[in-house]
Amino acid sequence: MKHCVFFAGILFAGSCFASGNAADSAGKTITASGWGWTNFGQIVHGHWYGPNGRQALGNVISHEWREQLGAGLRLDATVAERFEARASVEIGSQLYYSGLIGDQDYGIRQRDWNIYVDEAFGSVKFGDPRNPFLRIMAGYFTYKYNPEVRNLGEYLFRTGVFPGVVMNFFDWPQSRLLGVRINHTAGLFHQDLMLTNETDFPLPPAKDYSLSWVAGMGVGKVLDIGAGIQFAHLLSVNSKLTEPVDSAGNQYYPEGSHANPGSDTLPPGGKFYSFGGVKAMGRICFDPKGLFSSNRFGKEDLKLYAEATVLGIESALGYNNYTLYQSDTTWHTIPLQDRIPVVLGFNFPAFKLLDVVAIEWEYYGCPYSLDVWPEMLRGRPAAAIERNGSYNPAAWRDDDIKWSVWMERTFKLFTIKAMIARDHDFMYSYSNGIIRQTIDQKSDWQWNLKLIYAF
């Protein structure tokens, strides 16, 4: 209740402060906007412990009901002709996974309320204030480089290098970044250079800084292409967190080696895993509507798009340029093609009845579990694999293919979004406070529906 009262106070104060969108003699303006939403759905079929799950502990998830709601307020300020600022907060609630909870644990029936900063940044514009060629932004901001992606994709910022964990959250195909963004625009070409700190990605933060460059360009009315590169954990503030050297579980060995980690002392030829690495992204969108004129199709209809992200490139900067797993006591290099999530998408014609009907398909041949809980518990970049010779990478091929069907329609201030998917969904457990991937086999899938009101 105290969270609700606090948030209501923020809404009231912000609305009063920005009422009338008043402008003073110096040209300062403050505008307020807000939103409220609720979404609900089910994991129709899923797994909590992966393909080798412990059945006695409730491995199978069946018709797990999920429900969330939230509201937010945003204030946009134009302090001067070339300086703008934004601050927004949101309150949201969630219900935890109940499959591991006994009837006596009533906490599963209680909502968890959280208030958090959505965005908080300032920006300076250079050139024509109405169409600046350069903009410098600093603070905490949302970022999305692929405008077509509805669910799968946007993996330059939503993945790790090693382990190559991939994240999806319903109706959030973007990222929140903390740092500095330098944006340059010249006609149909635009690019961003960013130095950012770790924020939302749910691996144990090493508090490092990453350097990223992302660019995009329109080619007539038909093509939109883009590319990007990220030097993850480029500036390490604590090398013991970025590359732990005090754990046998973080050791690896050359391909073909039969050595096993056994102590904190690294044997000859061995190395330690690191969170650091280099990622590269490429994307393309083809819109055939630019080739003909028709009033029957909606703005998003017929678009065909693709994105691929390489999670780990050989680097001269000393990062791990390969990832390894152990099978039958032998270490093997994971081939490049198994470190590249590839996404294909197509917007089916909705003929303006819906704003978008998108089908997305993904292949990602990662041969180990994509859970994040081992890294959260241990703070180690080593993947969630067994190192006793029983690990079989073939057991994890059922999650190589992902798909998503997305539908959306906006009626002035009201929006409806719906999704059916077998994606990289993650869910929290109330009993032990961990987060796990729950859809990792061919029979697993979920659905979600979201209602949004914005003003």
C-alpha cells in the first residue's frame, strides 16, 4: 500500500507541475504523459529444470497462469532550444512461479510491487534544433536499434558473450542502457556510439563498461539495413569479477584436452572464462510496398526482415575468442554457427484491420543450457554444464528453434497486444528467488495478452 501511495504522489505532483504544458519567457516547456497496462497469459507447457529435469521436484510446467500490471509517468522538459531532459518512473507487479510452492507458502498468492526508474537522461543538440546532425545523450535511457523486431531479436544488448544467454520479455524488445550515447544523423544514414554500464541484463554484474557502435541506413523506400559491434566489458573495473581466477569451475582447456578442473590452481594449457568479448550484429528489412502504390495495405504489412548476432568474435584485445564444453571428459570448441542466433520475420497482410501480424522464427544452436541461475548464484561466466563426463550437448538441441506470432492494434489511446510463442521466456520462483528459462523443449509454448492505455 505504501508503494501505491508514493507512486500516486509522484503522479499528482508531476501532473500539477506540468499542467497546461506552460511555457515561460525563456522558452522552457514541460509536458507530462503517462500509461497504464495489464497483461496476463499462460505457460501452457514448459519445464523448470531443462531436458534432464528432476521430475520429483515438479519439472513439468502445465498451464501456469501469469499476471502483471503497472503504470508510469513521464516528464519531458525543454530547458533551452538545444537542451532536453526526460524523467519517467513506473510501478509494476508480478506473481511468481507457483510450481515449487507448497500450500503452506501463502506468499505465492501475494503481489510483488516494485517502483523503478524507466528513463532519466539529458541531451544536447547540435546544428538545426529541429533536425540536429549530432545529439549527445547522457543518463539512463531505452534503446532499440531494430524497429521491426516484436519479440525475437535485438540481441546485441540482450545477450551475453559467454555464456551466450539470450533473453526475451513479453512486449519489451529493447534495452535500458546507462551511460553516454552520441547520435549522428545525415539524411537516411544514422549511427550511435555508446559507452554504457551494465544495468538490466540478469547476469551477475561485473560493473564494467562496454563500447558499442550501431548504424542504420535506408535505401530508397524498399530497404533498411543496419550493423553494429559491441566490445562487451571493454573497461573492467574489477578484473576478478570480469574474469574470476579463484574457481575451478571457471577453468577451461584447449580443444581435445582430457584435463579436468580440479583445483584453484590452473594447470598448464588451461585458461579462465571471461564475461568479456566481442559481439557483432547485422540486420535487413525489405518492404515491397515501396515498389507499388496501394491503399489496401497497412504501414507494417508485407515487411520481410532478418537479424543475426555473432556472440563471440576472435579479438586482439585478449578476450575469449572461443567457448568450450566438456563431453566424455574431452573439451571441444563450439563452432561459430552455434554462436549466432539468427532471426527471420514476416508481417502478414492485415489490411488495416490490425496494425501488425508478425511471425518470427529463430535458430540458435547453442549446445548448453541457457539458464542464468548458475551465473547468478556463483558469479562465474562458465556455462551451466556438467563437467563430470555425463554432459551431452545433443540433449540441448530441442531449444534450437524458436518462434513467435505477434498481433497488435491501437485505437487512439488504447492498445491491444497478443502473442503466442516458443521463445526465450524466463520466470521467477518465489521459493528460492531464482530466474530460469522455462520454454526449452519442442512441446513448450506460451500465450500472452496485454492491454495498454496511454495519454
